[in-house]
Amino acid sequence: MEGYITNYYTFYSFNIYNLSYYCSIYLIPVQSIQSNCCYRDALDDGTFLLINLADLSFHQIRNMEDWNEKLIEAAEKGRVEELKLCLANGANIDYQKVGGWTALMFAASEGHVEVCQLLLENRCNKDITSNVGGWTALLFAALRGHVEACQLLLENRCNKDITNSDGYTALHLAAKWGHLQTTRCLVEQASISPLVKTHQGETPYDLAAAKKYWQNKEVMEYLQTVMSEKSSGVNAGIGIEGIFISLLLIIL
């Protein structure tokens, strides 16, 4: 049979009530398949498996399932083996659902690091923006506070400077929703400035402070410290430059 991944065969459920093909993909380890290449088993949802591998071609399987949609579903649910199956069967790794969400966006939003890794290894476009709101996978990961997903995307050189339609960076989103470790990652690993402003002129600290104080207290305290250090560095630089110019003028 064409179109299967290593050590797994693909089976489809056959509904005995309406006699119509369709359900989820079932991955059955090769070791559990009988030598006659046929498998039949009852399922809890009133369906049963009855597939003869010799009767199915790769093209028939593609007609039975939309691999692009299955790719999205597998990414959202964190199902690595199903994702591999979809890719093996020619799914478009950068397929965008309504709204423009890709598999990587779904995986990053849910914090499925292993799925993100698999997609990145297969060279997905990590900087695609959604049709609605202009979101990227990094922005979704930051919004949900998935620090490991953020780290992985940054290690794979995603564009950290892309903002959504409101001018929010990943740091704005992490700070607004009180995700301290993600905020630290974006400042310290991604070097996103805590002084950057949205289209409405708001810094990450401003967004964090808009919530009740106790909700984002740690994020606010961290950003205050970082912003103070940044401001001190800038002022110090201006002071040294001013002294140098003054001395130069005296000499001349």
C-alpha cells in the first residue's frame, strides 16, 4: 500500500449505521496486523474497522481525507504521529485555515513543542502572518505563555520584530497576560526592547499595569527593573558624549 509511514498502517472507520466512510485516522502498529493484511475491530463509537490494504490505493486514501485539514487538526491536538502521516501524504505544511492560521500557529498556541519541532525540521514558514490580526506563531506562543515554544521559535530564527495589527510585539502580549518567564525570555533571549510601543503608544509595562496589580505584579516589577537599566544606560551614554564634546570644544 502506498502512502503509509514507517511501522504504521492507516485505517479508516466504516460506520455500520449510515454505511458511509469517514472518521478519524487510526494508526495501528504493524506488529498487531495479521498476515492476511486485513483488520477488523469494534470501536466504542459504533463503528468498526474492516480494511483490506490491497484494495486501497494512495489516491483513494487522498480522496477519503483532506490531508491539509488533518495536518491542522494533528498540530492543534499535539498528535505527532498523525502529523507525520499527513506530511508523508503530501499535506501542505504551510496550509492556512480560515483566518490564516497554520499548523505551526496552532501548535505554538497550544504549547506543543514536539509538534513545533517537527514542523520546523520540515522547513515550515515560521513567519507567516494570519489573515485576521496579523499574528505569527511566536505571537500566539507569547500570548499563551508557552515559554518553551517561544524559545524554540527564537532558536530557529523566527522574526521577533513582527507585530500584530495593533502593534503588539510578543513582549507586549506576554506582559499583558502576566507571563513572567515568557517575558524574561523575550527580553533576555530575544532582546526585544521593553520600551517599544504599540500603535496606541503603550509599552509592555503599560499593558501589564492595566490589569489588577496583583495579577501582573511580578511582570511589572521585572519590567520596571529592566526599563530602569535601559534608561540609565542611555543617560550614561549621553553624559559621556556630552563630556567628550565639551572637552573637544575647549581644546579647539
